[in-house]
Amino acid sequence: MGQQANPQRIKHIVNAYQLAGEDALVFNRALDDWLGVYVAPLIELALVETLVDGWLTVPMPRGLKFLHRLQERLLSWESQPIISTLTPDQFHQITGLDPAPIFGNNGAPLTRIKVQG
């Protein structure tokens, strides 16, 4: 994995796609809590993977519904390998962010969950 992602990158994704919906306080508290448990690159990848999945639903889930789907993804990655459906280029196109903190310099996504602490 490349350089460590930071919470500002996560907030950029949330704000760019208005993922918090009308539940911004609850949404941001949950993200802050998860940053105490999961490394930021894992949350960042989960956000984008959940966002892409959400595009298949009209209207796209935001707020608490999005949080629930994000939490399900993070929990599933605790017991299963992390398999990203995104390439580094796709990640960059969606977020406008450098994919290296998520995919590393070799373009391979995270493969194991890392829990802080």
C-alpha cells in the first residue's frame, strides 16, 4: 500500500457525492468512529465501492441507508478477502484523487483488513 490516506480524502468523497444526505451529523460521527477502528484507506475504498454499487439504485442511497451499506461492506471485509471491482484509473475518475494510497504503487488493491490499535 502506498502513502496513508487521510480523513480529508474521505470527506472530499462524501462531499463530492453528497453521501451524508440530510443525516450529516450522524454520518460524520459514524465515519469518525470507524476511523478509530479501520485504517483510512480501507474506509476510502469501501466508500467508493459502495458509491458505485449505489449508482444502480434510483434514487441513490444517501445518509443512513448509505451508512448501512458501507458498514455491511466493512464488516464483510473482516471475514472475506477484499476484492475491489475498481481499477486505479476508475478510482481516480470517480474521486479525482490519487489512487496510490489505496492501490499502492503496483496498482493492486488492499488485500487484508487492517484494524487500528
